[in-house]
Amino acid sequence: MDFDDELRLIVTEDQNGMRLDRCLAELDEEHSRSFLQKLIEQGEVYLNGKNVKAKDQVKTGDEVYVCLPPVKELVAEPENIPLDILYEDEDLLVVNKGKGMVVHPAPGHPSGTLVNAVLFHCGGQLSGINGILRPGIVHRIDQDTTGAIVVCKNDMSHHALAEQLAVHSITRRYHAIVQGGFASDEGTVDKPIGRNPADRKKMAVNEKNGRRAVTHYRVLQRFSGATYVECSLETGRTHQIRVHMASIGHPLLGDLVYGSGKNPYHLQGQALHAKILGFIHPGTGKYMEFDAPLPDYFVELLEKLA
């Protein structure tokens, strides 16, 4: 078999005796272990020229060849997906994003995203500043975070809102339910956030290579073993609230990435909702503020805790 165009990897001493799938995941950081396992099952991975199984062990010096499928170019297509629209005019719309919805297409999520839904709703009329995969998207919220997000219909509104984000003048207040109790009713977390050096897929408080991140919080309601809080963002780093709350010993309920891994309330991801979003309208110059109602799961969780 001709391996000239295939991915060729050499097993090092660090991987000696490992399962093939685990070894591949360590040697090839660009692809997930599950993706590589599928390739092994499909017979697209060769160990010293022979097909093998995921559980087979490798030895130092072994040659592994991976036949990667051609990369499919992602294109955001309009999809008829219902939207909870809080506000809309000729320049922008504010959407109350549901749980489990990804904001824009990405590997692993080529469709069913907010962008796909908004493209259909707006007939393709969105700003093009962020390209074909993120048209109209000025800011993002995580897949399992619900709440208010603004989408721009033209480049003028996109530029104006991006400038407000850059100078931290946009109001963003989130409601969260976190583990444990607080000694005081309010506080501030001022810790830089960057990639976790031990796991590049996660963020962490990173004093050396992180960017400044500031979260203000205040207690809304106290429960036994949990607290309902409001978090106001002064900056907008990836996973900021989740990382900051975990860093002070109060990870969000349901957060299996930054929490303890326990999920007694069987939540689909973190209990976090983008409640208040406020900004100066790019067309009128007037300040506008939107309040996204809490989702049903959040309300039911508060009732269980009370």
C-alpha cells in the first residue's frame, strides 16, 4: 500500500505498551481519540503495515500509518429551526439561545446551530465580517449555556457592537447556580485566563500566559450546599465564569469540565444563563437592555433546591 500521502507516526518510549488508540491520541493532537478509534474500526490505520485493533499494544519504534479522509469544507446553510427572538429590527436581532445549541458550525457540529437558524430566519441577510461560518456573530456563549445573544444583520452594526465589546461597555449579567456557600454577599474574581497547559481543550487560571479576566458576583439566594448568583462580566474570556467560579471553590452545578464530575441533578451541562444583555444600538445611538427569561430546567432546579 502506498503511504506517501498518509499520516506517519513513530511510537516513542513514552507510549511503549500502550493501547493503539491511546497511543494515537497522544501522537496526533489534531484529532480526537473517538475519531481515531473510528478510523481503526474502518481499517484505515496500519501498525507496521498491518491492520490492527484499538486494544492492540504498541512498542517503541513501531510505525503507525493513518489514512485520513478528505477534509470536508464547512459551509453554513440556512435551516428552519425555531428561534426565541427577544428583539429584532433592520440592524440586528437578540435571541434567547436554548440549551444544547452551538452558536456556529464547527467540526463535530456542522449543522443545527444558531447561525443556521438565523440564516434561514433572515433570508441570508447577515453581516459578513466573521466569514461564512460565523456570519453576524459578535460574541458567543457555550453550547450548554442559555440566554441572550445578539446577531448583526449588517457590517455597520457588527463594527459598532464589536467596538463596544472591545472597550467592555456592553452589559452582560449571567445567572448561575454554583456549589457551596459564600461568606460574603458579593465579590470580584480578578484572575487571568488562558489555555490549560495540561489540557489544551480546557481553559484555566493561567498567571503566566493568560489574559486579564474580571468577574463580579453577588448572591441572589442561598440553599443548602448551593448558591444562586449573578455574575457580571467586565471582560469576556472563553469559559470565564465557569473557570473563575471553579477557581474560588464554587464550580457551577452540572459543569463536568470544571467541576467535580458529579451530577446529582442530572443536568445537561452547566447551570448558566445569560440573563441581561445591554448595549448602545448602532443605528439609534440609544442604550437598550434585554432580559432573557430563565429556561424551564433552571426554574425547576431552583425549586428543587429551595
